[in-house]
Amino acid sequence: MLNEKELRRYDRQIMIFGKKAQEKLKKAKVAIVGVGGLGSPISIYLTAAGIGYLFLIDEQKPELNNLNRQILYGEEDLNKKEKSVSAKEKLKQLNSQIKIKTYSKRICRENIEDLLNDVDIVVDALDNFETRYLLNEFCVKGRKPLIHAAVEGFYGQITTIVPGRTPCLNCIFPNPPKKIKFPIIGVTAGFFGVLEANEVIKLVTGYGNNLIGKLFTYDLFHNKAECIDIKPNPSCPVCSESFGLRRQ
Amino acid sequence: MKIKIKFFTFFGNLCGVDKAELYLPHGATVKEALEKTAQDFPKLKKWLPRYAWVFINGNYVELRTQLKNDDEISLFPPIAGG
Ligand SMILES: [Zn+2]
């Protein structure tokens, strides 16, 4: 149930999707893996929207060359606390009613199940495919929705993966990009982070259309959007079993 | 046969166009189509055939997959930042 203060706080969005949807947001548990360029706007907008429980995972500390895009941090945060911890302090100022848990070590095969077992939705705000594949495997196995985005320069891509319904990350991107120091401007990360938060809000409330089986790309340089329908790979080593296509 | 090819995000920028057509012999594979694309658009050589994400009509494909007339290849540059 929403209290009187919450009804006032979320009044303008309750006008869009109603009280029941707002209650769903309050009950939702969402993990944001990576609290950098994408993770900053994702966590800010989900905190503002009233997601009940956020789990922030990031082991790094803010560095000077992060500040062009990682808008949760400022000069006073450099090389002090881990991003997850520093982010929690800022987000609590924005909305003290949100439960925020942090994890300031690296997520890996050994700890992922313990960390993410009780969340409803996982948001990929990572900067490497090695860990993304790990999230994907976990989410397919645990049947949890995974919101994926990646950005570079003025470009980005986003899709919402629902195991058993959509292609998984491995179906879509079977070969990882080479590891490089990637160019990026804050507005691109901001744009795609907001889209990821939007996917979470729609998925939780059931209001609006998600990017289910769709890969959306946007070129902020030329203001050009594209969206293509994508299908699962019937022989995907990660998800084909979840469609009942492969039996052992 | 005629194959359509669409360049997404910065591939379009590199090529100066966002789509093109390829004319290939019957039974040509994805790999051959990508090699031809790299010849027509030399700036893509660095990525093709191995380092791009490729779909045919929205479906997963392998390099040895054979193409059909009028197939549409979507070519995404691999991006990983966050
Ligand atoms: Zn898959």
C-alpha cells in the first residue's frame, strides 16, 4: 500500500499508470550491474520513480576521466569510496524511502547466484562483454529479465531479454568485441541509461511496450533511430533449452 | 542474386551510406557477402567478416550460412561501453 506522502510524491506518474502500478514499482527489486555511465542515469531515474529496492554492484572508485559521463559523482568523490557506496549516498538524498543495497567487489561466476537470486530484474550497465555473458547465463537459467544496453561514441543499442520469449544476449551477440578503451560522451550514456530505466518501469508496471525481441539503436550524431526484430538462435548454447528446442 | 545490406550506427557513418545492394552468385555464403562488402567499403575491412554482429532478416546466422535472393543483412558494429 502507498502512504499519503507517496501518493503525493508520485502523483504525476500515477496519473499515467495508476496506483496499482506504483505499488508494483514499490515492490520491485532491481539490480543495476555497473554504476558508471549507464548506471548513473538508470539508478537516478529508478530511485526517482519509486522502485522499492535497488541493488548497486560496482567495485571501482570514481576516476577523473569518468566524470564526463558518470553523473552521480563529482570531484569530491575521486578515488575515495567505491561507486556503489558513493552512489547510494547520493540516491538516498534523492529518495530516502528506497532500500539500497551495495556490493563493492567484482561480480563473478562464483558469487553471481548468491548476489542476484532474489532480484526480479537485472539491468546491464557494464562496459565489457565478459561479465555481460555471465549475467546473461544467470538470467536465462534463473528466468529473470535482463535489460541490455551498450554505448560507444554517439551510438548505442538496447534490448530487453525475457528468457523463454526473446533471444538471449548470446543469440544476438555471439562474438565479443575486442577490448578497447572506448570513446564516449556523457549524453550517449545518459540517453541509453534513461531508456534502460524506462524498460524497467514498463516491465514492472506492465504499462507500455518493451523492446521484447527488438534491438533498438540510436545514432545521436545524426539523430537516427533504427529498430529491428530479432529472433532466437535455435542452437544457442545458452538459451535454446529454455525454448524446449534442445533436449539433453 | 541481389542481397540488401544495412549498416547500423557507426558503420553507416564510416560507409557514408546506411544501405547498399550486393550482387552475388547463387548459393553465396554470409562470409562471401561480407568479403564483397569489405571490398566495396574498404573502411569496413577492420571488422569484416569476423568482428561485426550480423543478422539476416533478423535471424542469427553463421559465416557459412547460404544466402537467398532478396535477403537483408543487418550489420552492427560491436560496441561494449557502458
Ligand atoms: Zn540464446
